[in-house]
Amino acid sequence: STRSRLDTFRLPAAGASAAALVALTARLDELSSLGLARWPALQTIHPATRRLLAGWGYAYDAWSLRRFEPAKRRAILVCTLEAAFAEAADAIVEMQDKLITRVHNRARKYRADLLHATDAAKARAVSVLEDLGGLVLDEPNVPDAELRARIYAHHPREEMSLLVEGCRGLREGDPGSHLGFVGRWHAATRQYSPALLETAPLCFPPGSELGLAVEHLRQVNRDGRRKLGTDAPLGFLPPRWRRHVLGPAACAGEERAISRPHYEVALLSTLNERIKSGDVTVEGSRRWADFDNYLIAQPTWAAERLAHYAALGLPADPAEFVAGLDREPK
């Protein structure tokens, strides 16, 4: 390839697709393997300086960077790798958001189409039942031996099969939510979910049920298992998901039978929500990082706190500062 390795790290994310997300996870894994994108020594450099150096790394091509002095060139390179890691991590979360939202939108549309078709199916079922009843009751003109042939003459076998399936749907009724249909698109999420869960540097609070579920699913994927065991963590499931993931038997108190398609989509959906709320963070990300990372580190603040207050001419004691506000003219 005529493209340098650095250029491949700086490429913008492609459109939202399973293949594009898998490619991003491969890029993130390669950046992480270099050991420079999250080099601890970088944290000793001011963020503004790192942004400036990374900006140069994105502005110049690999051949132009060769003109810089070695020390400056290496500093630019390391800061560019850090920025590329953050860009890839952010893009992975945003692309996962679009893909899982697409699954939910398709499930909503499928349910809406099903409900719309239900009214027509009811009318059709009544019409067909009327025809069948007429044929069955017309004993003088329709002998028993000819009844099935007469029925299929009026309503072909394929049509009857579809009608019976529709009647089953009418009997079972609407589940009341689109979540019961999301499992139909499990194959689409499976194209990227193993790579996402294995590679994304997700950070969970201590004892997080969602973190335990993610680790469990990682192990299931590594083992190549098709079904989830009864030991799959369920504490992360919101109430609206439980009856779809566990099924009616488990909800009635019998042995639980976990639906893997619904379990995985529920996990990806919940993960997406928790990242947006800040309960789950992404290490090395710019947009989804831990909020404390945006603040001055505690050891640094403890060592420099008094100097900052002195430079601003403010008292270090909060009570003294509030008392000073009370003395100010109103």
C-alpha cells in the first residue's frame, strides 16, 4: 500500500455498518498494542500541549513529518496516536448507538406492520370461515370425499397455511412492546458484537451487574458456545426486558430458558444507555471518558492548591471566602 501506517490511524470512520465497526475495533486493538496511545507519561503533559501536537500530526503527512527534529517528531507522533485512539473509541460508541437504534426502529416498524395487518387478517378469517362453513354444511352437493378438494379449489393450500399462521398470531395477541421482536435482528448485531465487547476498553463501577454480564458474554464468545447457561447474569436487565429475555416459563417461576438473541440485544441496548448516562465509561475516549479525567488529578491538586488560591488572591478556607461575600457591598 502507498498509504503510511500513520495515515490508516487517522482515517475518519466510515458510515455506520457492522463491517465498519469491526474495522474500527481492529484499529483500536492495533493502536493499543503499540503501547504509546495510552502511555502513562503522556498524562504529565498539559492537555492543551497534547492537542497542539496532535493537531500537527493530523495536518502533516508522514513524509512532511520527517522534516521535524527527531524529538519533536516523536512527540507529535505519540500525541497523534493518543488522539487517534480517542477518535476510534468515540466512533465505536457512536456507531454502536446508530446500529442498535436501527435494530429497535426495525422492530418497531415490524410490530406496526403486524398490527396493521391484524385488522385485515380478522376480516379475511371471517370471510374464509364463512366459505368453509358453507362447504361443510352443503352435504347434498359436497360429499365428504370431495370436501378437501373443494376447499383447496376455493382457497389454495398456501393461502390456508398463511391464514392459519395469522390466526395463531391473533390468538397470542400483541406483546405490547417492540422488544419482543428485536431478536429477529440478532444476526445483524452478531456481526459486530463479539469484536465490540472484546476490544472496547469499557470501564464499569465496582460490582456492576452489567460489567459481569459483559464479561460472561465475552467468555461465551471465546468458548464458541451457542447457548447461554443458567449462570448468565440477569441483574442488569430492566423490567421491560425480563419477560422477553426469560420467556413466560421463567416468569411463572419455572426453570428459566434464556433467549440469547434477546439477551444480547438487551445487553447492547443497556450498555448504550449506561455509556450515555456516564455510568459506564470508555478508557482513552474523549467524549465518553470518566468525568474525573477532565479535572486536575487529586495528587496534583493537593500539591498545588494553595499556590492557585494565592495566585487568584482567594482564601483557601471556604468559610472565610463565604464570610467575605457577606461583607461585600450590595
